[in-house]
Amino acid sequence: MRAAGRSGRVRLWDRLAASDPGLLRLTAGLRTVTAIALTLAVLAGIGVPVTQLVAGAMAAMVATFAIREKQPGGQAGTLALGLPVALVSLSLGALLNQHVVAGDLFFVALIFSAVYGRRFGDRGTALGLIGFQIYFLSLFVRATPGVLPALYGVVGVAFAASATARFVLLPQTPAGTLDRLRRAFRARLAQLIASQAKLPDAGPEEVEKVLEELRTRTARLHETALMIQGRLEDGTSDPAVARLLQRRVADAEIAAERLGLLLLTARSAERTDTLTLHLPGAPVPSGVESPVRDGAAAALRRDLRALRVLMLRPAGEASGTALAQVRNRLLGYREEENLPEASPAVQDVFRGLGEAARASLGLRLALDGPQDESADTPATTRSREELDAEDTAIEISEERTPEATEPTGLARPTTRAALQVAVGSSLAIAGGELLSSQRWYWAVLTCWIVFLNTASTGEILVKGYRRLLGTVLGVVAGIGLAGLVGHHTWTAFALVLVFIFAMFYSAPLSYTLMSFFVTAMLGLLYTLLNTYSAEVLVLRIEETALGAACGVFAAAVVLPVHTDRRTNELLVAVLDRLADVTRGAVDQLSGGTGGDLVERARELDQALADLRAATQPLTHPITPLRSRRDSVRYVVALLETCAYHGRSLAATAELLPTHPSIAADPRLRGACGRIVHNIEAIAAHVADPRAAVEIESGSSIASMLEPGTLRTPRYGRVTDRVLRHLQRLDEAVSGLARPLGVTGGPAR
């Protein structure tokens, strides 16, 4: 019973780790709620009035969520600087509240400064946010000069509670966050393999559902890999260790994705297009009509389950003779003589299992350190030797990426955004005063918020729409809750804490849901301040709509960055990095020096993530141009396919110096020329549609090297695998040319 209970807790923890990588959302919500609860406990103990309790709760929330730096020292410095900023902002809010013109002018100047401060990094962003939100707090609680001394004490308590929650009760170090992200990666990897294990037996009516699950879990695994890569520098003290972890995570991701493709191919009449795993709603590969009916099907199901266990469990939880035997069996599939009798496609799946087991072993060694080798078979020993050789060869590249030229003047994004939000806030103040001379600041707050973490008019429009929808739903909930709570102060505060936790936990998942919890919470705060009425909450909807409209208008008129322009710039960046990765990988595979390919692949993935986020306004369900939405989704899916093959080429090239079975092939450099030319031609056309460029077409990549190479796979030689990736990359790049309007030219 005790073992069963422990197993249940482990499974629950794995699910939580997979749903919230690094427990970042859980920690943010708990830390904010803890800071508010501590503040309320201290203030209630000294008997302050309800208005000051509300002010303390809001100040604690701001002091906690505004700070985004990763290192504890930087967080402490920003928190210490934030307190005087908050006190000055509170004082000016109380003093200027009675002077309409002066107060409004200062508020606009404060908003401009807060947004402009983003150019100074996380600290500038945090101090600007604290200044703005505390000024808003003074308006919300209607602070006056007479109560300033008491409010100073309230804000001081709030900042002290925030520091206690952050550094004492719920500390979060970069190393600890990275460790939790590693566990999340394992959990999501296991989830993906569990979905892949359903493929061999899925009937025709089930395969679509399984395929959609595969797409979702593949995307989530990639998201976690990017999160790990973004925290390696802060979370590890040794750059060599960071590079090793980056390499092993990339290997595991590529091996898992490739295994999914091999399983799909085993079910189909022809090789599965990689796009199948990247395009939502893509048709099932042709020929997929029945489950795998092969003599080795039972062994395949068994080994997929075994691989999931190997991927999921850390060394301390996955030791023992039985698991060592499982690991040895899977690694044995890397040797041709150990493959079971089956069709060629199913044998490829077993080879993929062997490569995934090798990636699992490498990941385990990188994360958990050396392990017991007493039960190793010769195949396992060879895999360990290969991994050890790779680890020894890993050196920090001296290559430095040239720093991009920083825009100046009005071209600087922070300057443009500051001007836009200042103009939008001025309009929101004027319009908000017409709606309500007491609560005009809600329009300003909405205008401010829609500009946070947005960079184009389309993004601001979508964010404004989501905030308005969440506000409307939150008002309905607020009306009902206010009636239930009545004047039960501590019940209301308890619900406020619940909503604040839900707000922070849901924020990265759904901005609409976050806005719902914010508005419902505000309904309770109004109840506590004895200013609640249905009319007040309806006014909030009106002010929210006005603020969103002012933000969109300012973004469209003042130095606008249209969605098309921004997505084109990001698309060019993705293509440039794709060409760089492909060129560097093939150069190294041809006998040259490719540089830091793992880092280049990471930059490609990050550029693609930025593009994916920027295209959300074009793919949102409310977008009226359905054909354009489908085209954008298709282009992004093709780019994800290209990035997968680029990562795979880079990972294979990184093996070249140490892997005994890999030899450089100078012919690959010539085969790569057409691909790189076509990528650069598409990038030039996107940057300037008038550019006279054409893509080149011709015979397949394989035939350019050796007729029949792809028809007669030689799994032990790297050229065959590289050719497959180059062939798929060539096809995907040619596919990009059509929706982007690039014409084809003659073969060279």
C-alpha cells in the first residue's frame, strides 16, 4: 500500500511537472498569494481599516509579480529600488489627485517613462511597472495627503512581505528552476512516447485523434526544450555543462520526433511527410488504413512502453537489473544483427527505438551523472563510449555572433511603444472622464496593458478583444459573487486570494481567462470598499472597451508597426537562421568546420517561436480572412518542418568528430547549394517583393550524389540519414515558395 501511494504521488507530480514546466506558474501564483496573505495578516494584526487592507494587498501583488529577473541578487536589488519608487509614485498620486490637469499630465508622463524603461532590461521594466501600478493604486483607494503616512507603512509592509515570500518561504533559484524544467522535459517526453505507443494498434477511426495528440505533445516537448535552453546560462555555473545539457536535450527531442515519424511510416503505404506532425488538421498519410499487423508488433508495443519508463525515471528511481536489461535490449537495436524479423518499415522503427534509447542514456548521464555499468552488454558499452567521446569533445566555441545594430531615435521599439501608449492613454483619459470622473483610470489601465508584450497593431487588437471578453464574463461573475459574499470581509479576501492565484496560474495559458479572474476579483474589492454596484461593473466594461479602442487607434496611427511588416521581418530572420544552420551543418558534414551548430539551432528555434507568436492575430478564430489564416498556418508548419530537419542535420554534424561510423562526405556541400540558394531567395523576396529572385528546381538531392541512395538505405552510414533530411528540407523549402509567391527557375 505504501509503495502504491508513493507511485501515485510520483505520477501526480509528473503530470503537474508536464502541465507546468519548471512549476513556474505554480510558484508565481503561490508566491503572490503568500505575499498578500502575509501583508493582510500583519495589517489586520495592527487594526488598519479595510481601505488600507485593500491597498496593502494590491501593493504586495505588484511588488511580487513585477520582478522578473532570474538571479536572487538582481531580484533583491530591484525590490529595494522599487520601494522608494512606489513611495514617490504613491505620494504624487495622492497630491495630484485633486488637480485634474496636472495629475493627468503627470500620469501620461509616468506611462511614457514606464514603457520607455523597458529598454533598460528587466529592472527598468519592473520599476516602470511598480511606478505605474502604485499610482493606479492611489487612484483606486482615493488616497489623500492626510493618509499618506499610514499608506507608507502599508506599502512598506507589502514590500517586506513580498521579500519574505520570495526569498524565505518560496525561494526559486535558477539552478532549482532548471532542475524542475529537466523533470518537466522527462515527463513531456514520456507523454509523447505514450501517444506514439498508441499508433501501432490505432484503428482507422482512432488514428486521427492519436495524430492530433501527437502534434500537441510534440509541440509541448519542443516548448519545454526551448525553456531549458533559455535558462541554461543562469542555471549552470560551468559553460561546458550548459552546452552538454543543451546537446543532450536536443538529441532526445530529435530522437523522439523521428520515432513518431517512423511509426507513422510503418502504418502508411509511403514515407510519411514530416509536415504531418506540424500542421494542425493535416490529412492522415495516404495508405493509413489499418494498425500494424506484423510479427514483431507485440515486441514493438512492449519496447515502446519500456522506452517511456527509461525516459521518465531519474537514475535513483530507475535502477535495477530488470531496467538494465530493458535498456540493453533497446540499445541492441542499433546493431543490425539484433533487429527482429519484420518488414523494412517496422525494422526502421526498432532502429529508431535504439536511437531514442541512446538519447535517453545520454540525457540520463548528463542529468544524473555516472551509473552502474556492471550489467552492460557490448552494445550498451559502445553507446556509452560514443557518448563519452562526444562529452570529451564538447568545447565552448569561441565564435561570437555579431551584435545587431541597436535602432536609435523613433525607430527604437521602446520609444515607439512609449509614444503610442502615451497618445492612447491621453485619449483614454479624455474619454474616460466623459464616462466617469471617478473611475476614468480603468480605461487608462486597459490601454496600458494591451501594449505590454505586444509589438504590432494586430497583436494589440487581439489582446484588447481578449481583455474585453474576459472583462464581460468577469463582470457577470462579480455581480453574483458580490451578492453571495455581502459584507463578510474575510470571506471576500479569501476569494480574492483564490482569484489572484488563478489569475497568475492561467495567465500564460489564456489572457481571456486571466482577465476574467481579474475582473471577478475587482468586484470583490469594490464590495470591500463599499463602492460596489452593478453600475460600477458595467462601467468597467465600458471603460475597458474604451481603453482597448484607444490603444488600437494609437497603435494604428502613431508610428504604426503593421502585423504584415512585423511577421515579414521575423520570417526573414527565421529563413536567415535556417540557411545559416543548414550551411554550417553540411559544411561540417563535408569535412569543414561548422562552428557552434547547437547554438545556431537554438537561435533558429527561438526565431521561429517569435514568428509563431507574432502570427497569432492572423490565425485567431475571429480573423475574417479564412484563406489567409490557412496560408499562415501552412507556412508556419512548413517552417517547423524545416527547423526539425535543420536541427537534425546540426545534431548529426556535431557527432562527426567523435562517432566511429561517421565519415565526412565532400559531395554533400554541392547537394546543399540549391537548398541554401532557395532559402536566401525566399528571404530576399519576403524582404522586398520587387526583388528579381527565383528558386531553383531540379533532380532530387539523392540523385545528385548517387542514384538509388535513398532506395537502398544503409543505416550505418551517415550519408543516408543526412540525405533524407536534405531531401525533406529541399521539399519543404520548395513548398514555402508557393504560398509566399516566389516563382521557380531552371535547375542549375
